Amino acid sequence: MPSTDLAEAPVAAPSPARTPPGPALAAAMLGFALITLDTSVVNVALPAIGADLRAGMSGLQWVVDAYTLAFAALLLSSGALADRVGASRAYGIGVVVFALASAACGLAPGLPALLAARAVQGVAAAVMLPASLALVREAYGDPGRRARAVSLWAAGGTVAVALGPVAGGALTTAWSWRGIFFVNLPLGLLALALLSRVARSERRPAPLDLPGQLTAMAALGALTFAAIEGGREAWWALGLAGVSFAAFLLIESRRRHPVVPLGLFRNTAVAVAVAAGSANSVAFYGMLFVFSLFFQQVLGLSALAAGLMFLPMSGLLAGVNILSARVAARYGARLPIVLGQAVAVAGLLGLLTVDAHTSRVAQALLLVPLALGAGFSLPPLIASMMEAVPADRAGTAAGLLNAVRQTAGALAIAVFGSLAAASMESALRTSLLISASFLALTTLLSLRLPGRRGR
């Protein structure tokens, strides 16, 4: 997904600039690129992983979702954790754990070991994300320079998302699926080398809501298990998800410092942003997963060829992000939000024409409107949400948005993968219709956002 979806991670207010700006920004960009790369690089390697480890469709779904769920759930509290231990310490610990977990993924002898290592990767990524943005904010005292630095930080993630399918396909074809994890090791070492040139961050008191965090994790994990595994166990998992979610709501309504202030949802901009952001994730991550399987299992393409099919789609993300920001500045946020989602819906409906006989060029080009729409709508959506909440709630609201978006993407993969286990081509069309319907609904909801403000 466009990297600007994480450009407002939950961190404390910046301290006076005292770290060398260059190394701090480079280290933060590299860490963010690693995090976002791992959300997209794995998809095209899934058939190779399945063949090597004898994993079925549910196993492949967990390869993606073990990372995404751990990442999403811990995003709710990771900003407070980074404040408590200091951004530089949290970032360093996160990079080390991420690199070690990547090595464990690459060396995994079987599927259980791979899934455990992927979950640890997700935990480390959740720690790294807010810490990386905090490093940038601490290094740049001037608001103007800080804004430009945050834009560069976000661009690193956009590039990683764009390169993910191609890099994953190239490494899998030329080497092995294990290469997509081993490549994180030198990048992690480089990030640590850059971090060694950054001054140590101060520790700040920040409340942690452990009961809320734990019940949120239980609810998300159980719901995803039900969607992936199905059968009789699904009913037990759904029951656990319901009980955990009810406990979460009760806890959050009574906590002095809840991990998710429920009152935020009374704000129209926040509610619309969460719904529309979730729809964006369902469409983008869900289609990346489904089409990665379709290209290889139905069309018989290699991992590299499948990755190249996504290149026209992903290569436009950075430019579209920039363009949408300019349009929002001139016409207000509502126009690009509504227009972008409408284009994405049209793109999803256009993809309904794709089958095994559609030319490869046409298939690659038909994916482009989805990326154009998602990339165009998301940055102003986040910006409008940030403007709608008090300054002291901005980090919490952003953490909530990103956690829900990642969770929506994980659930989309769970549901679409279960459909694909029965029939790949039928699953493709059903997944497209689900995604289009969800986005069409949030397009209508986005009309409730305020229009252009008068100057």
C-alpha cells in the first residue's frame, strides 16, 4: 500500500534537535522500507514456499497473516513503548530482532517454524515503526525541514511497496524463496551502522494499556483463525473473538488511558477514515495476494514474471501520492478521497474481465486503476483525519487507523485465500466483487466529509 498510510505513527512530541539529521533520516527510511517490504515481498513467493514446505492454502495464508496480525495488533501500543524506552533504543532492539527473525524465516525447516518467525518479525516491525518516525522528528527541530524529512521517510516505504513483488519474484526465481528473508540481514546491519551515529533518545513516561492490548490481540487472532481454518473450530474461534472483543470494549470504556479511545469514533472524519482506509487495504492487499496466486497457479508464470506483472501498478504509487497531496491542498481533501476510491472501484470491476485467455499486457494494465485510486485517496484521507482530532490525540488516532488497516488486509487474505482453496478463478471474481462493494460503500460515506475550506 502507499507508504503514506504510516506517515503519522504514534510517537510523542519531538524533542529539540540533537541528533545528526542525515544518519537519523537514513536509518529511519531504511527501517521503514524493511517493514513495508515485508508486507508485499512474500506474496509472489507463496507457491514456492507451499511446494517446498508442503503447505496448503491455509498455511500460505498464515505465512502472510502471521506477520501482518502481529504487526497490526502491537501498533496500538508500540508508540508508548518507544517513548518509555527511548526511540533509538526501541529502534535498535526492533532492527536486531527483525534481522534475527528474518534469518529464522530463511532457515525454517518447516511451516510451523516459519510462521513463528514471521510473527516475531511482525512484533519487531511494530516496535520499529513509531521509533523510526520518532528518530526523524527528534533530528529535525525546524517544522519545515521536519515535514520534508517525514515525506522522504514515507517515500522509502512507497519505493519498498513498489519493489516488493518484483524483488520477491527475482529472488525466488534466481535463488530461492528463502532469499526474500536473507536479504533483510545486510539491510538490518546497515540500519544499525547508521543508528550508531545517532544520539541516544530520551525516555518519556507513557501509559501502557496491557489489558486492552491483550484482548485486542486475542480478538484479532481468533477472528483470523476462524476465517482461515473454517470447519467446526471456526465456531469456537468466533466465540472467542466475540468474548475478547466485548472484553476489549468494556476495558477501553473504563481505562483512564485506553489504547483505543472509543470517543474518537464519534468524530465523522475518524469514522470515515477508518472505514475507507480498511476498504483500501482489503482491495490492495487482497488483490496482491489473489493475483499473485492467479498468475502462477492458473497462468503458470514464474515468480519473477508474476512480480513483473505488478510493476506498472506499483510503480505509480509514489507519483500518485504526491499528486493527491497537491490536489487536496488546492481543492480540499474530500475531492481526491472520493475520486480516488471511485477510480479504484472502477478498476476492480474492470478486473472482472480477466481470465486465463486475457493477454498478459492487458492484465498488468488493468491492475493500474486500483493502484491509482488507492494511492490517490489515501494520503488526503489520513490528513483529514489528523486535522479532525486534537493534537494530543493525533498519534493515537494514527496508530488506530494503521492497526485497523493492517487488520483489514489480513482478514481479506484470510477470506480470499479460503475462497481460492476451492476454486481459483471463482475466488478471483468473488474477491473482486467483495472489494468493489466495500469500496463503493466507503466512497458514499466519504461524501459526508467536509468540502474545501474557505481561505
